[in-house]
Amino acid sequence: MERAREANPAFVDIDEARRASKRGQWEDIPETWTVNSSEKSNLCRWLCENGTAADFEGFHDVFDLLEEALATSADNE
């Protein structure tokens, strides 16, 4: 996600780490990075053009399901 943010900072929203009191107890809240919901299509396009295999590693299960669905669909035609 760092490469995408370097390419276009609007892709990623960052909430800095902070301390917060909840019910009288202090806790450390880590920094979080999230994809800006208005930039999802643009980020997808950027990843398709500039991504590496490592950028898509977390999607193996999804790709397997899609491949299975496509094979099933082709068998039914």
C-alpha cells in the first residue's frame, strides 16, 4: 500500500497512532491505513497497471473461487 500511496496520496487515508481514554482506561491505538472509498476504482486501475504478484497474494482464495465458477459456467454451456 505504500507504493500506491506514494503514487497518489489520495488513495489511502491514515489515522495516526494516538492514546485514548475509554471507560477510564488509557489505551494505545495504532496507526491505521484504509483505502479511501472514493478512490477504490482509481486504486484498482493503478494496481492493475503497476501491481506486482506480491500485491495480489491475499487474493488467491478469491481467484480460485472465480476460476472454479468460470469453469463450472463453461461446463454448463
